[in-house]
Amino acid sequence: MATDGIAIGNIIPAPLVIFATFVGFQGGKTLRGVGYGFSGATVITLGMFFPCFLFTIAGHDLLERLCRNKFLSAFFDGIGGAVVGVIAITALQFLKACVGAIPGQELTTEDTARTLSYDATAAVVYVVTLVALYKANHKYAVILMIVIGALSGQFLFVE
């Protein structure tokens, strides 16, 4: 079950929180059933998020004063640039992972042709999605891109 929890936790961002919620659910379900499973998941999730909200609310005035400080303002601007860089590198790593054969796998000529066609299609979908997300300013654009991506994945990549 731990492998299932890790797999579930890695399908979306925040794997630690998802894994902790899964552990809370499994613990409650194992002890007393599904109702306690949902209770365990809720309690452990609140336990993960509550301190963050508490520290944010308690330290809001201090953070505002730090943001107005000229020296620290430049530091925070640098952190913002670093975050943009990390997001860009992660996007490129996703592209690299989506495009290319599995290392160490022997492919026949037919498999190679199919892989190359999937790779080209995946690269086009990736670039179109990035451009659409960059240009879209609507509040539901991200949700729409997720739905379109799921549908295109089903029609373009499932045999």
C-alpha cells in the first residue's frame, strides 16, 4: 500500500501532502472502516495545512514590513527570478521526459517509427499548451487546458 500512496502522491503537485492524506485514510480505514478513513484523511490534512496558515496570519505584519525594506525587497525580487528559472527548467525537463525512447529499451523499426510519431505529437501538444497558457488571461484557462490535454491525450496517444 505504501507504493500505491507514493504513486498517488506523485500524480499531482504536493506529493507529501497527498501521501500524508493517503496514510491518514488508510490508517482510519484499517482501524474502523471508510468513515474513519475519511476522518483520518481530514485530520492529517488539516494538521499539514493549519500551521502554514497560522504562521502566515500571525506573521503578516512582519512580512509586510520586510517587503517594504529596500535591501530585502531586492532579495525578494531575486527569489522571484529564481522561481521563474526553476519553473522554466522543470518545463524543459517535462519536455525531455515526454520526448524520447525509454533508456535501455530495444526498439524494432516499427516501434521506432511509432515512438517518433508520438514524440513529435507530444512536442507539438507541449508547445501549443505553453503558448496557450502564456497568452490566455481568462480565470478558467488552466482548467480548460487540463481538460483539453486529457482529451487530446486520449485521442492522440491511446491505441
